[in-house]
Amino acid sequence: MGFTSQMIWAGLIMSAVLVIFTLGKSPLFRVDRAGAAIIGSVAMIGAGVLTFEEAGQAVEFRTIIILFSMMVVVANLKLAGFFELLGNLVANGVKSRRQLLSATILVSGVASAVAINDIVCLLFTPVVLLICSRTHCNPLPHLLGVAMASNIGSAATLLGNPQNILVGGLSGLSFVGYFSAAAPVALLGLFCTYIALERFYRDELSAVWQAPEPVAAAVHPYLIRKSLLVLAAILLAYIAGVELAMASALGAAFLLVTRRVKPNKVYTSIDFNLLIVFIGLFVIVAGVEKSRLMDHILHLLSFDGFANLGVFAAVTMVVSNIVSNVPAVLLLKFFIPEAQADLWWKALALFSTLAGNLTVTGSIANLIVVEIARRQHVEISARDYFVVGFPLTIMTTVIGVVWLNLLS
């Protein structure tokens, strides 16, 4: 069977979108990732690959609801001054640069397990920069710690990052089932993060520590308690078997019933671009699926080696760094076998997230840290990231492969 016109159109559209996702913007026009998702979706419909009805049916609205709802929860924590308070606690509790690094890794990793890691990096990176400025520390190892720990910590749960939320929606994995498989890998990964950064920045981390002044923060204890209780209720409801979309939507709706917070302040903290990207990708991948392009490619290439978790991990790592995590999940879901499907979904979530530490462009969380640092005149080069990120990604991926093989 040869390539049909629908396959060709779907392949061209997907390729163009993935180029923009890889580069972050179009090399010719002022089109970003969100714009590429919109244009690609419209092109799929305009080329006749999908109808409007099929495009609407392709969108996993549960995933969009979960993402939006968790952003509302985290936005309330941000407005309450929770992350500045967390920064003060970290600064006041450490007595050396090594302790600051370990505390930064721990806070970033744990926070990213229960909130979307992109948002954790967005809010925690300025706090770390401020602490480093006041203690006269080189911020580079600590900023790398924020990014790398956020990726690894987010791998522990199905709420930690966009691709894991997507996997949760597509696979039907239970929160506890995934957590029990991924948490040990994430915990060891955070330890490996400290070891790797301490090894590469030993001289810097051995320098004299200067205690900082507290960061000024407008803290609202009531809103912090309310937001944390809602977050805990969402997690408990999910663990108890309530559908995550329903649990998170109820939690977000409850937080929006308030006399204290203006709704617009919450909405401005929501990453609507990310939601648009997700919706567009659902439509684009549905077009590829309907065109049977992936079936044709799989038939030609015969991926028998995918039965091996090590091969699957390596391919996931490479694809995630070429096209980014979320598109990688949407593409690699075609390789999930029916036998032991739960194990392979867990592997896809885990390895696509750990792959984010390979390069500076491996995850949106990394780019957020780099961009915020650049605005404060702190440069994180691709080499700075790679010399630590490459061995760390290999270590954590090997740990993940060994652990999942033991569970299978």
C-alpha cells in the first residue's frame, strides 16, 4: 500500500508543526507554538483530513479541564504568597551553599509532584535568584537544580506535568498505581540530581555562606490554607477513585467562590497558551491517526524491538527531545501494546518526563528557568545544562528501566 493524499497532507502538517515546536517559533514567520497548534488544526480540516465534527471529538476535554483546574489552584497559591513564603523558609533553614542546593532540589521536586512543574518553575525561580543574590552565590547550580528537580519530581505523579496529565487521561491509570511505580525512581532521581550538581560545582558550593535577609512577601495565611486544603482534597478524591477531571474542577470552582480574590488576578496566572497547544495537538494527532500514516510507517519499519523497555526508553528520550514531551506522548501512544498496557503507559509517562533533563530545550520547565534567569542577567547556556543533564538523564532512565523491569 502506498501513501495516500491524506497521509501526505497529514505528514506535512505534522512535520511543520513539530519543526516550530522544536525551534520554539517559526524560522520564517512570527508564529509560536500556540499559533502552530492553531494553524495546524485548521490545516487538517482545510485539507479534508478531518471534518469539524471529528476535530471537536478529537479533543480530550477531560485533560483540558484538569490542566485548567490545577492552574486555578496554583494561581491561588501564588496570589497568597505561598511560594515567597516557601523561599523564606528555605533561606532561613540553610547554613551552607550545599544545604541551599539540597533544599532547592527538595522543594522544587516535591512541589512539582503535586502541582504542574512549569508553574512551579515560573514561581520558584525568581525566589531562588533573589536568595542567591542576597547570599552572593553563583545562581547557576541552584537554577539547574530547580529545573532538573522539577522534571524529576513531576515524574512521580500523574499531576506533575502536562504530559503525565495527558497520559492519565488517555490511559485510565490509577493515581496510586502510577505513584507506587514512579515515586521510587523520582526519589532516587532527586538524590542523583544533587550528586551530579555537587560534582560539577564542588568549588562553588564549598565557598563561604552568607546568611540572607528574608524576602519581602505579602502572605495571606487564610488563602494559603484554603488552597492547600483544596489541593489535598483533590488528591484524596483522586486516590479514592473519583475521576480527576471532576475532582479538580470541583476544587477550582470552590476556590473561585471568594470575597478576597479578584477573578481577573486568577485568570492572568493561567497559561492559556498551553491549553491552546494541547487542543491543537489533539486535533493534529487525530488527523495523523485518521489518515493511517502511523499505521503505514509502523508496517514499513516493523518496530519489534519495542517489546524491550530499554529500547522504548531510549526512543522516548530521543523523540521527547526532538519534538518536546507532549507531542512525544501523542506520537508514542501508537506504540503501546495491548498486553501489559498499564506498564507501558507508566513507562511512557516516566521516560518522557525524565527525558526533559537531557537538554535545555527538553522541557518547557527548563526554558522557563532559562528565560527568567536571562531577564536577571544570568545566562544558562546549552552546554551548562548538557554537561549535567546528559549523565543525569542516563542515570535516572537506567534506574527507571531496571525498576519497571522488576515490576513487570
